[in-house]
Amino acid sequence: MQDQCYVTPTTQPASADEINDARMATLAIWGMGCRNCGTRAQNALLALEGVVSAAVDWERGLAYVDYV
């Protein structure tokens, strides 16, 4: 991992109603080579409308997304 590769993770505040109504999806993601790649993918998912939460496992190439 290189210093210029660092990315700051973002957060997505969710209301209690969104959390209660959320469904979960597991997505396959290819091409992530480091933890920062996973953070970039997570930030991109959190920027999508309807996404309540997202967690990315860069080593396994999986994203876990709660959405409404």
C-alpha cells in the first residue's frame, strides 16, 4: 500500500426507519488490491441513493450492502 493511495472512509447516517426497512445484498467486486481499494468501493456504495450501510471485504472481494 502506497502513501498516495490513502482514502478517508465516509459514513452514512441512517434513520431508525431506514434500518428497520433495509434489505441486505452481497455483491462480488473484482480488482481490489489493498484496503484503500475497499474503502473507495465502500465510499462509492454509500454515495448511492437508498444505501443505508455498506461494508467491503477487499481480501475476499465482497461487499455487504443494506439498502431500502
